[in-house]
Amino acid sequence: MDLIETKFLKLAADNAPGQETRINRIGDSGSVVALKGGELSGVPVDFSHGDVDAFLPSPGAQEAFVAGYASGGRQAYTEYRGGRQTRQDLASKLAAFTGKPIENDDSLILTPGSQGALFLAMASVITAGDKVAIVQPDYFANRKIAQFLEAEITPVRLHYAAQTDRAGLDLDELESAFKSGAKLFVFSNPNNPAGVIYSEDEIGTIASLANRYGVTVIVDQLYSRLLYDGKGYTHLRAAEIDPDKVVTIMGPSKTESLSGYRLGVAFGSLPVIDRMEKLQAIVSLRAAGYNQAVLNAWFSEPAGWMAQRIAQHQAIRDDLVAKLRTINGASVRTPEAGSYLFPTLPTLSVSTLDFAGVLRKEAGVTVTIGTEFGPRHKDSVRLNFSQNHQAAVHAVDRMVQLIQRYR
Amino acid sequence: MDLIETKFLKLAADNAPGQETRINRIGDSGSVVALKGGELSGVPVDFSHGDVDAFLPSPGAQEAFVAGYASGGRQAYTEYRGGRQTRQDLASKLAAFTGKPIENDDSLILTPGSQGALFLAMASVITAGDKVAIVQPDYFANRKIAQFLEAEITPVRLHYAAQTDRAGLDLDELESAFKSGAKLFVFSNPNNPAGVIYSEDEIGTIASLANRYGVTVIVDQLYSRLLYDGKGYTHLRAAEIDPDKVVTIMGPSKTESLSGYRLGVAFGSLPVIDRMEKLQAIVSLRAAGYNQAVLNAWFSEPAGWMAQRIAQHQAIRDDLVAKLRTINGASVRTPEAGSYLFPTLPTLSVSTLDFAGVLRKEAGVTVTIGTEFGPRHKDSVRLNFSQNHQAAVHAVDRMVQLIQRYR
């Protein structure tokens, strides 16, 4: 096997969220799992991502796209970092949202999805052999991007299971990672998959450790608008931290259901954003020009729209958490933000990967296996509960029944 | 300067096509060039890219987008390699176009622009230290992607200047590069920037050399639908070549003026396409879902539409070539395809970069400097003549006048 094949083995995407339709067999080793009992009928639910037919794209988005198309060449061919007017507009909106000015619109770049922002940002800070601290569990691509860049990963645990007022970041492990020479720390806040929010104290400690050890921090705040129970949220960039060492990533794909346009934004450190644009010039050129216009409608949703969307998600969350807690031996922390549940399942007679296959095949329910978010999470699955409420409840009912069968 | 800064120095995008609006000064070394004579008035023309207000997006594209949006979640969340129906449809259209079956729709991936396809394809074949053969002159990103991947570049000259029935690839240099261990050969056909088509004999030789030395070939055929004077075109993938060693890249951004949607497609080698999907999963996830629907209208343009578009471009080409040939000491080969002119300018009193700055400032004419396409091309500039016909003619008039001033 040559170098490139070895490199790509680490990037296996077969079990990544959204790729389940490509899996035609049950079983992680080619073996067929013996099915127990008959199929459980019900509306199929794909918990691997949100359902934009249940939660429609935010008002004004498609109209903004159509207006962008109508404005022609100016919108089709923007600077690689994105159209100036849109960047200026976003800079002021995101400064207001995060509670700290954005120095100039050049310190903000539009990308094809927040995934695009994450890749560009990480590749603009670390290269082969550099050390990067990555939270476990966290978004699957953090680890895989580091692997693609041939960086050295130092895992930092998130003790998310206990229902406390902290996310549960292991600050000792974080400091050890920084001490041992980490150049970069990447984390999502709210955490994907656990749905927990880092406390003001945790953010403050991250900031002061980053300052002390000269570490750059990339924070993925994709879900920072979808907070439950009036929970507070501390923006890292507004903390006491060297502004050249922080990049914040956001995007309208999740809460606003605009994933079909692939839009993301990164803002903060001007030196890093400058490199990101250079890299974007050879990776995808720019976020699709017409699509960029959709961002003009972002953070301008009608009054009450966001509050309603949050309330609807919170109601689904509460129903699903209650169902999952009826499972003997399972545990789940109530998420404080976002639309993910990350329960730990009881011991089953099959692997979690096989169980996910059975669940898809016998009950029409798709979940993402925990190991996508870190190698320790063999007993967990992730559910994106941005779904039709009733369908989601019934799907978790079927999951509960199958867990009984496969104990 | 640390490693990452050194790495990004090579990726400077300041003079890349489309980035000229970011340049506020004249002069490549911070010095201000003394301006000679007054401003030359006229409609500003940006030859760095095509003008989609002059050549409108192909019929049916926006309607296909709107239909894609209306179909909701299915279109928003496709497999990372793109929606299955669109891939199947494209596989049969592109097989017909290139004259060879596409084995299955999995050997085709949709990407954010053909730029996205190029990055993913190159990164799926070579890694740090690998050798890659790159044509000079050729598309600017070929070289920069290789540099980002820390591959070792072996240049292969294209002797494009003579008006022959060959593109002019130096086949001896190509074989030397292959002999010395190149793992990959990347080239555009028709060539960007020179607008020349590789002859059947040249393509056959590339194929047989690739077979002999086990080299993978990525061919960027972005302009292969825009051929003048009934010129023939040989598709590399239809030649005698190991199908696992060829990736063909196309997209509707140029001839069809659909750049604002950022869509590309790569097809061929299944092992390489599989890796490209794994990498896309961490680089941009997928081509924007709604945008993918635009590809349903591609290769389905109304009868006569393409012939008319070609005739219009050919008329502009002929007028501009005639104007450029009036310049004493300049030379230009008549392009056989695509919408680029790549003239060599006479010796001027300022550098080509400074002249490009003067031209933009004094005459409202934007061109791309030749060194973006290879270090040897210091005396050339590239013009994308997919522009309003009259405006383009007048802009080249102004360029001719300024060349006289700066001799």
C-alpha cells in the first residue's frame, strides 16, 4: 500500500453523518447480524442530520438567493473571501452577536459551509508534525482534518455526562496538551455531539491558557443561536484573549436550516483569515456567489421566529430525553443547546455499528455511531432531533424496543 | 518565520484572477510608477474572468435551481459525492460527450466548482515529497495546489506560440519527468491560458507514456465544449490508457456562464474518486445541494444555443487577435478553443505587473499577469474575452495605446 492509500485509510467516511444511504449491508466486518423479531413499521427518520422539510429554511433566504442571481456578474464573481458588502454587513451583525467589535471586514471570510471554514482555518494554522489539541467527543471532521494535514493529535477529554453547570472540559489535560507544545486547540461550543455549553469559567480558562502558551484557538459556534432555558453563552472572542489567536466559525446551516446553500463564515485573526483566503483560492475559489447573497437575510429573521424555533426544538428534546431515560442502563445528559442528543446505550449483544445497521434496516431509524466523535465513544450514538416532532418520538420508541431485543 | 508562514508565502493570491479589486496601489514593489499621459476613458472591462452579464447563464439553469430548492431536504442533503440521480444522469451525458462509457455513477463526483475537483483530485493522488509534472503555462492553481501539498514540481514546457496543428507539449520533457518518478501529470485541455488544443497524436503519446511509467493523469477539460472552426478534440479518457489512472474534470462555469453556482464534476478512476469523496467530507462536505440541481440542465441546452455562443466568442476572438497583432513586437497565437488570449507583450519600460496596474488605473482594463501561469511567462498577460464585444474591442484599443506609451 502506498503513502497516499495509507493516508486516506484514516479518512474513512463510510459511517460519517449523511453517508448511511451508501451502506447496503449490516455488520461492521462483513458478517450478517442475525435479525431478532420482525420489522418495526413507522415513518423513517434520519437522525444523522436535521430535516429541513420539518424545519423549513429561514424566511427570506431563498428570496435573497433569487435577488443575488438577478444582480448578475457582480454577485457571481466576488473576491475569494466573499462579496465586500455582505462581509461588511455580517461583520457588524456578528460583532453585535458575539459582543466584541470585528476590526475590519477583511478579518471575515465566507466559505462553502462551516465545514469549509473549519478545513481552511485548521490548514492555515497547522502543518505536518504540528501538535493540535482536540476535544473528545467533538465534531468528526476536527480529527480527520488534523489527520489529513498529518498533524499530531493530543486528545482532551470532555466529561460531559454529569448534568452540571459546566461542559466538563478536562482543564488539566488541556494545560498538559498546551505545555507539550500544541500549536492549535479546536473545539465546538455548544459541543457537537453532546449539546453542552462551556461555562464562563471554562472559556476564561481556555483564554488564559491560550495566552500563556501562545496557542491559537478555533471555536466552532455553529449552534450558538439555539440555546435552551435562557442559558447564558460566553463567546471566546469576547474573553481576554489575543485577538490574533482566535478564529470563530459560524454558519446558517443548522438552526436556520440553510444547509442546502453551503454557507459558512470565519472571523477573527486577520493573519489566519488572510491565509484562509489564499487556501480557498486553490480549494474552492469562493463560496458560491449567488449563495453568498443568502447571508444578507441571516440574523435578520422576523421577530419571534428564532424564539419559536427554539421552543419547538426544546419540546422535541424533552420528549426524546424522557423516552431515552426509560431505557435501563442507558444515560443521556439533557442538551443545553443545539439539536443533538448523545446517549450512552446499555451493553448490547452486538456492536454499536451493527446495532445502527439493524436500527436502520428493521426500524427505518438512522443514527450516527459515537466513534465518529472520538474513539472512546463506542457505546454512544448521536441523534439530530431537528425532525418532525411526532415522527421523532415514534422513531425513538422503535429504537427503545430494538434495544430491548438486542440486550 | 514559522513553517506555516513559509508554506503560505508560496500561495500568494494577490495577483490571481479576480483578486485585482483588492489591489489599491500600482507597482510590484510598493513603488509608484510614474504615469504617462492622461486617463483613457471607456467602459471598464475586467478580462480576468468572463462577464456573465454579457454572456448570460445558460437557459434552464436558474429554473433547475428553483426546482431543486422546492424539492427540499432530499436535495439539500445529498451523499457527499452528490445526488445519485444527478450523477447517473451526468454519467450518461458525459460518456456520450467524451466517447467512452462511464462504468458506474460512483466513479463520478460533484464538487464546488471545477477548482474544487482539481484540489480534491490532486490531493487524492499525491502527498508530501511526491513528484508531479505540471505544464508551463497552465492554470495557476495546478502549481499552487502542488505547493500546498508539498509535492515536488517538474515543469514540462508547452511550446504554444507557433501556430501549428499541435498544442506544442514538449514530449521529451514529459518523458523525462515520468522517468524521474512523477506520480501525477496534470494539464488543462484546451490549455488555460493559451487556448490551444492537444492533437490526437499528443494525447496518444501522453496516454502511452502514462501507461508505460504508471503515472496518473488529471485532465482539466473545462473548455472542451467551446471549440472554434470545427476543430477536433481528443478526450484522453477515450484513448488507450488505464482507466484507473485518468480523472477528467469538467464544469459549467465558463462556456455556460454558471460560475455563480460553483459546480464541477470529476469522473474516471474509481479509486481516486472514492478518495476524493473522503476528502470532500472534511473540506466542504458536498457541492451545495440546491446548486447540484443546476447540473440537471447541463448538456441539455436548447438546440442551436451552443453554436451561437461559440460563433459570438469566435467573432470577439478574431477582432481582438487582429488588434493585438498591430502591436509591434507583440505576438499572439489564435486560440482554437476557450475564451483566453495569451499575448506576449513587447519590451516595456515597466514590469508586466506594473503595466497591469497602470492599465487598470489609467484605462479601466484588468488583465492577469503571465507569471500566474508559470514563472517563465513574465512578458505575457491573459485576457478572458468572454465579454461584451464592443467593450472588449475598445478596451484592447486602450491597451494598445498604453503599450505605445510605456515602450
